[in-house]
Amino acid sequence: MTIDQEILARPLFSEDWERAQRPDGWSFPKGIARDGMIGLSMDTRSLGDQYFEAAEAIISLVMKNDVPDYTVSNPILYLYRHAIELFLKAAIEKQSGKPYRWPKGKTGHELDLIVQSAPHISDAARSRILELHAIDPKSTHLRFGGGGLPGPEGWAEMTEFRESMRALRMHLIGLIDRLGSKPIDPSHSRHIATPDADQTLFPR
């Protein structure tokens, strides 16, 4: 058996709990944990935070010139878009007490429909969400390709786009908290814009 085949034959996940033990999140070994192995909440808001963190991590690599921006632009867009979608759905859950239910014949990822059900969204935040919707209305092109993105052409400076997403996240997380969610996790504070953050940074 070749090395490649040996690697493919190896199970992806192990139940070697001792090997996974470490004193904190910055220690080694690094790993990917399945749900239930770690003490992270998997509610809608927390899952949104994970996607948001992933987008931020990739941008950090781009800004350090570890990866070229053009090779990871679509994953960045998708991760931010999906995080915002999850934050919206978390707000709906907190308001109504039940998960978001999308209209028949829709995918459940249409931000223009989701934002209609989300309570207390500011006009500036709503406009930003509709910009994200226009990039990929059904959340399919960023995942599966199949030609150019359906939305308008344009270019955004990476750090300005990041700041715009941070401002939008702060608005939505603040809304979720006011609707009775848990307090904002201090570990995410470096990603949260200040209350008076400029929410018009995305080039028009």
C-alpha cells in the first residue's frame, strides 16, 4: 500500500481522548473536534461566530502575504455571508422562539427574505445585508461555482470590507443580546466594531 493509500485508509477522527488533551486553545496539538468533544455551544449565533472567525483568519493570512487575495476571495465572501445569515436567523429565533422557516420553493438562504423576518434591523444594516444578498442570492455560486457571480461587479479593499462586516456583526449581535441572548463572548471582542463604527465602508 502506498503512503497516499495508507493516509486515505486512516479514519479521519480518532477517539484517542488523551492525545487531544491540552491546557488551553493556544496549546498543541491542534485539531478538528466533532460536536460533543469540546465545550463549544452549537447554537445558531455561536455557529455564526465560528464562520465569522474563519473569514477573519483567512484575511489575516492575506494581509501577511501568506496567501494571495485572489485565491481565497470567494471563501472569504462565503464565510462572511453565511455568518451574517446565521446571525439573522439567531435574531429571528430569539424573537419568535422558533427557527426561521423559509417560504415554499426557496432554499432558506435568501438574505432578502430572511432580513424581512428579522426584527429591529437598522436601515444601514438592512442595506448592507441586501448588498451581500446581491452577491449570491441563493448562496449557491460561492459554494458550487458555475460561472460568474450573479451580483454587480466591483472591488473592495480587504481591510475596509472586513471592517464593514465587523460593524454589521456588532449590530446583529447587539440585537441578539437585547432579545435575550447570552452576553458577548470577550474572546470575540477584537472583532467587534465600536458602536459608532462607520457602516458605509463597502464601496458602492
